[in-house]
Amino acid sequence: MPCWYYEREDLIHTPSFHDQIDTETETRFRREGARFLFDVSNKMKLRYDTCATAIVFFHRFYMSHSFKAFPRYVTAACCLMLAGKVEETPKKVRDIIKTAQLLLSEADFKQFEVMAYERVLLKTIKFDLQVSHPYGFLLQFVKRNNDKLKELVQMSWSFINDSLATTLCLQWEPEIVACAALYLATRVSRYTIEDWEGKQPDVRWWESFVEGMSTEVIARSVHATFNWFLATINDTLSCAGFGRPFG
């Protein structure tokens, strides 16, 4: 199975970077692509996992290709088309394009372009179509702890949604992103998780996500998430409330 997690240097020196697109611009393009996918998914009433899978495909694609060579909105539409097939929520490509053109006045891509990209996308992601998301790990934790953490999970869910506009999914496994989002929610709400099902002496709550996960790993992942949160707090994403866990 291919590895989809990258070192910091790899995330900086991407194909777009080598194609004279600066890091700030690439970050904006990734954010705009993710926002577009959330908006199209909302309009088309797609499930949150379909949207999230499309965004992960999108981020992985641009670790091998430049935004200059592959326009972000065409690529995003192709990712959503493929994600719909993978998550068994398929939509006709003409319906995706029609919705995209309603949202983007500058959108002028044709159906054949989106379909032509599919082969490139599949080769780029090495036909690795199964994607795990942080949401499932978050829900597993709250199921074991009932209503005590319901409000925290709601907040964490929004953090996970917004984190998809960044490269966190290329840096950390989904269970670690879930853990970091929940930890960040505890800090923002000033709530301490002191009790949970299966609690054992000298075992921290985040080890319910990943057994034996070190304090260093949780600190690094939380640091990355918190830095992202501070950087985007004044740029509220439309995806923040997508796919709420409790209605």
C-alpha cells in the first residue's frame, strides 16, 4: 500500500512550488479547492464522507502535480466524481458540473475535461481508493462515553471539517487528527476529560484513539492543528458545519 504521509520538506517543495507557485498561493488554492468541494457537496446533498474522500484525493493529487498544469476546480470536480463512486453515492458528471457552474462564475470547464482527468487521478493515487477519516474515530470515542462529550465532539467535528482545507490529512493519520481536534476542543472550551470508559491508571484519554501514542506525538499534532486554527480563525470556512454528528 502506498504511504500518503509526508515530511514537512515534501509539503513545501511540491510540484507547484517547483512550477513557480509560491507556498502561500498553493495554500490558498488548496483551501479554495476544499471550500468548493464542501459547497458542491452541500448543494448536492452528498454525505460528509463522500466530500471528505474527495478532498483527500484532491490533496494527494497535488503532491504529484502542479496547480499550474491542472486547474484546481476541474481537478476537484473529478475528485468528487470519483469519491461518489467509491463511497457509493455516485452523481452524474453533468450534475456536478452544473452545480459547480452555479457556484463559480468563472467555471467554464466541460464534461469531457473532468472525465479526462479521472484516468490521471486514478494513476496518481495509485488506485488506492479506500480512505479512512477522523470522524469515525471521534464517534467511536463518544459512543463509549455517551453524552458527557457530546458538545466537545460537535466542536471537534467542525475542527476536522475545517482541517480538510489544510494539508493535515497529508501529515497525520486520521486517528491522530481526531485526537488533536478533540484535544483542541477541550482547550477552547476549557474542559478537562477526567473520566472515560475503560480508563486505566497512568493512561491518558488519547490512548483510546491510538494505544501507546506518545505525549510527543500528541503535542506535535496538536501544535500543528492549533497553528492552523490561529491562522484561519478570521477566515471562517463554509465547511465548518458540514455533516454535523448530532443533527
